Amino acid sequence: MAGLTVEIQRNQARGDKKVKGFTGAVRSLENFVLEIGDEFTIPEKFDVYEQNLGNAKVQYIMVELTNGNAKPFYPSTFTKSRSVFNEDGTPTGVRKHTMGTAADEFRKHRNVQEAMESLRGKTLKVSDIEIVRTLRFGTRELVYAQIPTIDIVE
């Protein structure tokens, strides 16, 4: 290993550039994945956020769980659907999708905005999560996916 000056020169020779400062947010260590028992109310007034996820943009709102923690909630969760595969990578012919009364209500509507407005002020609960073996998008690699059941708490 060389001294600081030589190492900086090596880094610059491979294309590293000095910038004015750090960018990006500090990653939270909280588990932002929905879990069985998570309960939250869709706010009467919510802000929609958008993030880049690979080559796609996804939208979400922030919700506060009844235990005081906050998580992002992606409306696309209501339409999550996965084909189930055997351990050898062959399809089972079974397809699983998000279940529950909240998912049913969401899917009655023409667009995401209208669907989310229909859930304003309603308390939702993740009552179950089914783990299914599926393929990673665009590959033949087997992965496990979580398919939730989200119900409206009456």
C-alpha cells in the first residue's frame, strides 16, 4: 500500500473525481416490509412520493403504524401477483395475488388515485402473508416473494 498522495493519484487515474460533498440520505435500519399484524390508517390527506427502483419509478405514501413506527406504503401492493414455481424452476400453474377486503376495494376502481381516495381514513391491517417461490423479474432465478392479505378494520 502506498501513501495518501499516491493512492489519491491512483484513484484519479482510474476516473474517480473529487466532489463538493456527500449526496443521498442515510438509510434507515427499520424494516420497511409489511409484516403480519401491521395496522395503519390511510391518512385523510396524504403526500405521494416517487422513487427510482431500477429502471422504474414507483410511488408510495408514508403511513404511521398503530405502534408509532412509520413505513412507506406502495399502492401497487394491492395488485401484487406472482406465478408460483417448483424448486426445479418449473411453473406450478398457480398464480397468487394480494388478498383481503382492502385489496378488493382498491381493485374496484379505475385508477390508483381514485382507489387510494376510496381508502382515505380507513384503518388497514396485514392479516396474513403467504411466502411463494417465484422467479426474479427478467431472469430464471428462483426467489421467494411475500403475498399479503390486507383487510379493512371494521
